[in-house]
Amino acid sequence: MNLLILSMRNLYICTLCPTVFILFVATGFFLISNSASAQRNVRDSLIFSPHISFNYGLQLPAADMEQRFGVNSAVGLAFHLKTKKNWIFGAEWSYLFGKQVNEEGLMQNLITDGGFIINNEGGLAKVLILERGSITTVNVGKIFSLKNSNPNSGIMIKGGVGFMQHKIRLETQEDLVTQLEGEYIKGYDRLTNGIVFSQFLGYFYMSDNKLANFYAGFEFYEGFTRGRRELNFDTQVKDDALRTDILYGFKVGWVIHMYKRTGREFYYD
């Protein structure tokens, strides 16, 4: 019984990992894709294409997000399914990171009159203040091919819904500051999360060359979030008011299509 409970717990933890989830879905759709037609010519006709993409985005904050963070980057992994009618369905996970943090009152209870933080040995501690976060969404969209061009390429419009989370990461590196270690760090990280909506407008290019497939465009996120910590140790308040966290910016992705291997035909006289 204990073994069964442990196995179920491990399975539950795995399902919470966005990367594992996306790879699991991708594997399933890849198996489905093997029933699709083996012949393909992207310039002649619309084709069914499951694909994985790796992407990078440069994002600017707005609304409540702008009060806390500056410009950030996002790297991500996605799996999408393109139908023969150019509809797009899939899931995506992005990891957010940045160096611009503006949080009023952050660590004010640890900072001395001279503006320093003291480590456990009585010396000056160097503390890096960073932005970290993630966004996971499920998406649906469509590719609108341009006249007299590749029917599998064109203007792509996509929307999604999912989960946004961000926090302040405090790194003490080689210094040891007890107040910023273990469970204590939760009193300073401003963990915030909630539902998010996404929109993408750009261009999707698909070719017969496995390496020359990409998309690029502008993406927008609107998150409706709340602080999740019981108490901020430095300000002695609970920050659980509803927030509107907006991110927008340019995004580019490299696409790997998963085709069934084209079969060979032999003719005999």
C-alpha cells in the first residue's frame, strides 16, 4: 500500500512539470501522425503536421507587472498540431527571467543604515535580486496563407489560456544569510500566480527542409494574479490583492516537424 501511495505521488508530481506534460502530449500526437499520409510537398498542398518548437521572446511589462519588474526574456518549449485546414492546436511552456526588480520595501528589515546586508559571519553580504517565473498555456489558432504562396505558410493568429507565475529570486551566492535561506526565503520572494490569457500575431513559415521552419511575431499576455505568501517578512503585510500582470513583446521560434518516414515504392516489369 505504501508503495502504491508513493507511486501515485510521483505520478502526480510528474504531471505538474510543464516540460514533461508537453513532451508526453507530443509523443501521443506523434503516434497519431503515423496514420497520416506519408507523401508531403508543402508548396503544393495543405498537410497535417505535428511539430515541436523552441522559442525565445523579449518582453516588456505593463500594468501591475511594470511596478515590480523591468524587461525580461523568455525561453520556451511548445508542441502544436497543424491540421490540413491550417488550424493550430497545442500547449506551450515558457521560463521567464530578468535582472530588473523594483520592489518597494524588499528586505528593508535586513538592510543596515548604511544600505548593506550583514551575513552570518558579520561581513557584508552580496545579494543578487532577480526576476523568475513561468507561463503555461493551451492554445488554438489558424494560419492564413497568402495568395499565390506556400499554402502551409502565412499569417498566424493564436490565442490561449493557462497559468502564470512569477517571483523575486534572492541569491546570496557564497555568503550565508540565515534569513534568506530555506523556508525563510518565502517571506521575501513575493510569489504571485493566477490565470493568464495569451495572444500571438505573426508569420509561420513551413518548408520541405527540416531545418528551415520558423515563426516570428508579437505576443501578449494578460495575467490576473494574487500574491500567495501568508506574510511578507520585510513589510509585515500580506500582499494578496488582485493584480493585472501584462507582458508583451517580440517572439521567434524554431520549428521541428514530425513526419512519418516516406515509404519507397518498387516497380517490376
